Amino acid sequence: MSKRLKNGLAAFLAIACSLIISSSHLYATPSQSSNYRFNESAIGSGGLIQSSSANYQGRDSIGDIGIGSSASSSYQIAAGSTTTNDPALSVSVNGTINFNAFSSAAATTATTTFTVLNYTTYGYIVQIVGNAPSNGATTIDAMNPSGPSFPGASVAGTSQFGINLVANTSPVSVGANLNNGQFGYGAVAGNYGTSNSYRYVSGETVALATRNSGVTTYTITYMVNVPALTPGGIYNSNQTLIVTGTY
């Protein structure tokens, strides 16, 4: 008996922001003497004009001397003359997943990844919304506290559908911990951050960042168990990842 599940993931992103820009013109008299002259009103690495005389030449635009991100529990700064105050939030889901044939003898697993980047916000939350796999009138039980299948470990031969976002060793070695790269501050939500423990509640937050963050890559592990008398056919499930910036 062969059963397959096709699972598609889609990411939707909505950002609303209001930006007020004001400008004014400032004029400064060039600094000069009988031996030199500076054409910029500010002297430093941000200058774009070459200052020169018969005896010397200064090339001010030599690049940033201090760039990067610094943070503590109370603040965060992004340094460098190329930074912008325009907010940005982006997400990408890296492919769809297809399960192998289900079996009552052992769990079936699959993984996919998604990445999130946010800039000049206080952070973001990632929610997952969708239904458990179903085929006609038969639905595999989502692992949630109010359903027939509770969150926790994989149990072969039972009806279970759950996910987590960490590396696992059971029912097999599958999944991965998040990758925050050099400047990421993402985190897995507590309900989905325990190895070998699976859960699925539509609408729950699965990942988040509490501050401005670079690129973070998350891995979702999907786990399915079925009873021996599960009807054959194609089981379909659709989840949506909703990424919302927090301000």
C-alpha cells in the first residue's frame, strides 16, 4: 500500500510603514590657508571630494573605518556610512517537500528551510498556519494539546503529524538547528525548539527575533506516523508561513 503526501509552503509578507523625510541646505566656508584648502564641510572617511594643493593630495573616500553590528540586551547599533534607516523585511522558502510512502512500522520525515532578514525593526515573528495531512475523510492527527495526538515523541503505528525547528536524533537523525550567520539574532519558539519533540498547532509562532537581525536560516522537520489500517491514497497538506515585523 503506497501513500504519498505533497506539502507546499508559501510565504507572504506584508509591511506597512510611514516615512517622513525632511531636508535643509547647509553651507560652509572652505577651510584654507596659504598652504592648503579643504573643499568639504566635514573631514573624515565619508568625504567624496579630493582635497589638494601643490604639495599634497588627500583622498577622503577610502572606505568605512568602523562597520558592523553591536548589541546588548538594551540596545543595538549598525555602524558604517552605508547604513540606511529604511526598514526592510524579507523571507524566502527554499522549495517544497514530498514525503515517501507512509508506513505503520516507522515514522516518515521530511525537511525544508526558510530564511528571514530584517533591518531597522525591533524584530519579527514567524507563524505557521494550515491543516494536517488529509485524504478525503481521513486526517492524520495534528500533535496538539487539544487533539487526540499530544505533542511529544514520535510513536510508530499511531496517527501523528508534527513539526519542530531543531536537530533531531529520533525517530531518525533529521533536521538542523538554526543558522544565524554573522549578524543574525533569530530564535526558535519554545514549543518547537526541543529535540525529538514534535508539535503542530495552526497559527502558533514557530520562530522570532527580538531585535534587528541579519539573515537567519531555519530548518523545519515534518514528522508523520500512521496506523496500520490507514486508507491508501494521496494525502495533502498546505502550510503558510506568515512573517510579521515588530516595531
